[in-house]
Amino acid sequence: MSVLEIKSHIEKETETEIRQILQEAETEAHSIIENAKKKVAAILEEHKQKRTFENLAKERSELAILRMTQKAELTKVKAEWLDRAFEEAEKRLNDFMKDTRSPAHKDFLTGLVVEGAIKMSGSRFVVLADSQVSGFLKKTLKSISKRISEAKGGEIELQLMSKPNTPAGVILQSADRHQYYNNTLEARLSATRQRLGGELYSLLFREGE
Amino acid sequence: MSIEIEELTRLVEEEKRAEHKIEQARRNAEGMIKRAREEANEIMRETESSLASLQAQTHVQKEFEEKKRQIEQEHKRKISSLNKLAEKNLEKAVKIIINDVLGVEY
């Protein structure tokens, strides 16, 4: 091989090696940037998914709180109407109890004593009432005793006791004080509420009647 | 110097120039890779800073706000409807209570 040929060979080999070095470097540089872009795309996608999930969870939680609050408000509105119905009924019943001359009022008082005595066991009872009710019952004590005796199927003994500040209505006690029956207006309203509360609830919010 | 030695010397110099060129190409290649790494780092930094600013933004979800508004309106309508029904049925309920309280059993 001549010197010129060797020189040419060296130049050729050098060019080839330089081209290879630069090509490899270009490939690596391109790969570095492409990898960075892929990483960015993955980070953005992950971030997007995370935000979507967080927003969804936040929305669901807000809606759940809103619905619970609304449910509580509905329950409150319904309970207030039931209270209002009982308040109105109590007001009218108190007016009724003040009308001492009406036959219905007298019948009711008699009925309170008879009902209480029938529901209790035994034959000797004490009726506690305020002075006004006691005054009325005193006049009709014999007939009331007779009605109770007939209903219970045996003689009974009824004693009246005037007790100021007794709520409207009567309280019955057995003579041995072991039993008592609260037949005041207050107790009867409370029993009605317990017994009919659900029915009244439905009635108040029923449509089309 | 004989001709052979002169030629050999030129060849050695040629070899040195070649090595120099290759060395220069390697430096260029390293520079190219270094710039690519810097560019990649810059891309990552920009992404991180844009994510931070995204998180600070208040995300207004119009669709959700609209849904909430509709639920609230529906609730108001329901309350109003319940009040109307109760107003209408109150008297019946009061009468039932009074009848039950006055209805003594004997």
C-alpha cells in the first residue's frame, strides 16, 4: 500500500468514526428529550386523573352533606307541623275545660273518673282534682260510683280529694296508694301523641283529600 | 531526511490530525448530549412549575354548581309543597287529636 493510499484510508476511517460518534450522540440526545416528553405526558395524565378523582370525591361529599341537611330540615318542618297541630288541639281543649257549664264538659269529667277506675284493679279509689273539678264531681259522686260499680261488676268506694294545682282532668289513686292512673288533659294528649303520632304525620302531608 | 522517513512522518501527523478530529467529534457529541439533558431538565422543571400553579387555581365546576342549585331549588319546592299540604290538613289533624283526647273508654 502506498503512502497516499494509507493517508486516504486514514481520512476515510476518521470520517466514518466521526459520523458514527455524531450519529450515536444525536440518537442519544433525541432519546433523552423524547423520554422527558413521555415523562411529562405521564405526570400530566396522572395529575389530571388525580384532580378528576379529587373533584369527584369533593362533589360527592358536598352533595351528601347537602342532602343530609335537607333531610334534617324536612324532618324539622314535619315535626313543627305536628307540634302545631297538638298546640292548637291543646288550646281548644283548654277552652273546652273552662266551659264548666257545658254538658259535654261534665260528661267528659265523669268519663275521666269512670275510665280511670275501670282501668285500675281494686274497689277503693281516691280521685284527685282541682277545686273546680272536685266541686262538680262531688255533686255527681253517687252516679259516678254507680256507673263504675256496674262496669266492674261489684261495689266500689270512691273518695274525692281536692288538690290545688292539679292539671286539668283527674288523677286516680288506689286507696292503698299502690296504683295510680293519670287522666289529666296533659297525660291524655301525650298518650294520643304516642298512639296517633305516625298516623297524624301521614295525614298532615297527605295529598288529594 | 530520506523520502521514506519524510512520508512516514507525514503519515504520523495525518494520524494525529485524525485523532484530533475524532477527539473534537467526541467533545461535540458530549456537548450535544449535555444540551439534550439540559433541555430535558428544563421540560421537567416547566411541567412541575405549571402543575404547582394549576393546584393553586380555584377550579370552578360550573356543572356541579348548577346541579347543586337545582337540588336546592327542588328542596325549596318540596318544603313549600309540604307547608301547603299541612296547612290544608291541619284542621283534620286537630279534630282527630281532640276526639281522641275526649274519647274516654268505659
